[in-house]
Amino acid sequence: MKPTLISLLMGAIAGVLYHAMQIQSPAPPIIALLGLLGMLIGEQVVPAVRRKMAGEPLTAAWFHRECVPRITGAPPDGKSER
């Protein structure tokens, strides 16, 4: 949870600075968030291609175990953040 709070705080500070300088953010928030989501999903293409090239199957279980935690930021099954 600590990285989430730091990220939120840094975003709020950036918002205050943008307002103080009387400029708008470079992208509407929803577009920026969709871009970040696209980056997170795109990062998972390389491990999937490597797995496929190694002759290993791309299963839903593998995707859920390896990719979903990296995309969502949730800890992998059985591991808790402290």
C-alpha cells in the first residue's frame, strides 16, 4: 500500500504545481490512465512471446499467475504485501 500512497501523493503534488503555474495537464486523465494501462499490458507481451518461443503453452493459469499481478499491482496468490 505504501507505493500506492506515494504515487497518489506525487500525483497530487504535480496537480498543485500545474495549477500554480496555470497550465493544464498534458493529457485528459482518462486518456493518460488508458495509456498507462496499455503500457502495463504491453509489458506482458515479451514474457508471453518468450514462453511461446520456448515451446511452452500460454495457458490461462500462467497468465493469471504471472501477468495479472503485474498488470493490476495485486500481490501474486499466497503472498501478501507488507
